[in-house]
Amino acid sequence: MFEKKKEETHIFPTTSISELQDRPFPKTSAYLVIGDEILDGKTVDSNSGFFAKFCFNHGIYLKRIEVIPDKEEEIIEAVRRLSSNYDLVVTSGGIGPTHDDITYLSIARAYNLPLVYHQSTLDRMAVTGQSVSSHLKSLESKPTKAMIEAKHRMALFPQSSRVIFPHENFWVPIVIVNENIHILPGVPKIFEALLTGYSRYLLKGDKFVRKFVKTYYPESFIAPILTEAQEKVKDFGVKIGSYPEMTEDDKYVVVISFLAKGNAEVAEVVEKISKEVSKKIEGVIVD
């Protein structure tokens, strides 16, 4: 696969909000973290938690989170598999200017696509880069040809990708390959801003309804009660789970979650069963 020269550009398909909203609402999602720095403990990934909340707030079932190294064959295998199995796939990491940033290249190779420069990204990059250039001048230095080429690598996308700019403050876009693979940067501030801006490209779907009940009874005591409750509401798609925790003063508590997705009828079922269980285990409904 050959990278085209800087002077050559490719016309990517125009992508409007309405065009993306014409797609079916994504029911399921997967998140792929790409980066050796996550696996070796240098960096703690906070993006997965943010993406999980994003999916929950939009009524999308997050089914899988994976972390893989900066290795081409692993990226190729993962994106092909996740793209086939889930409606919405988001990747983060590996799109910088250095030699180990190979996400765009690897995903392009996964679908036999050449890499081509995206002119709008180059233009936005140039505007943002003016402040950097002025800083370098103050240091009596200027970008070398190698530096410029390295920076422009960040505008080399798989051909025919959909490219959108969800946030006006960042030149970095979301690049969409194979219609459902969304490539994002790993920097948390930018990741969060782009993902938040992406909300307007999604249709509105049914939201999740969730209630929490906290009790000081042990799980072994409440297990039969939860089993009975789960049987009552299974036809409404309500999922009941229990999660033991330790409080700041080292007391053992159990938090029970009542989760479902749907209309007002389902919300009423969640409300009713959570109150019923709370009464039986001397629990407290919490936010």
C-alpha cells in the first residue's frame, strides 16, 4: 500500500448529519483501545468509562471493551471481527504522527483501501498549526520537512471514509470506515469532545431506565429474593444485578441494580420491582 504525495487529494464522500441519521439506530456497540501504553501500565484508560456512559445515555448496549497493542495484525483482526458483530465500533489511540501510530494504516489494510490525504483536515490542521509555528519561531527554530510530513500523516485516511468534524475547536475528525468503525484519538479531552459532538449524528432511541437499591444485608441473604424478583420481570427485559462494595468507614454494603430499556410501561415495572425488593431487604433507593 502506497501513500499518495501531499499534492494529491481524494474526494471523500460528503457526510451530513441527516445522512448519518438515515442509518439504522445502533443497538449494540464495542470499544477498541489501541496502545502499548495501556497494556504496560504507563497510561490508565479513562475513555472506556466515558464511552460506556455515552452508550448508556443513548440507549446503546455496550457489549465489549478490548485493549490491544500497536500491532498491525491484531488491529486488523479486531476491527474486522468487531465490525461484523456490533452495530457501532469505536477505536481510540494510534493516530498520531510517530512511527508507532498505525491505526489508520492498519484499518485501511483490513479493508484493502489505500491511504489518501483529506484536504479539509489538512486545511484545519494548518490553521491550528499557526500558533505552534509562532511558538517555534520564539525558540529560534522552525518546522523541518520531516516534521511537516509527520504531521500530515495524521490526515492520511482510508480512501472513501466518511469524515466528520463534531467539534469546532479541534481539527481532528472522526473517521468512519466500513460504515460502522469510528476512529478517534486517545487523548481523553479530545476523545470526549468528539464523542459528545457526535451525539447529534445519532437518531434518538429508547433510553435505559435504572434504579439502585442499597442494603447492608449480605448477598447470601438477598440472593433468593433477587432470584424471585428476576423471574417476575424477565418478560419486560429487566436485568437485576448485585454488587458488593465497601464504604469509606469499611462497612460492607450491597448495591442492587434494576436495569431495562423501553417505554413508560417498562419504566413503571422497574420502579415497582425496585420498591418491592427494597422493602424486603430493608434497603434504600439511591441515585
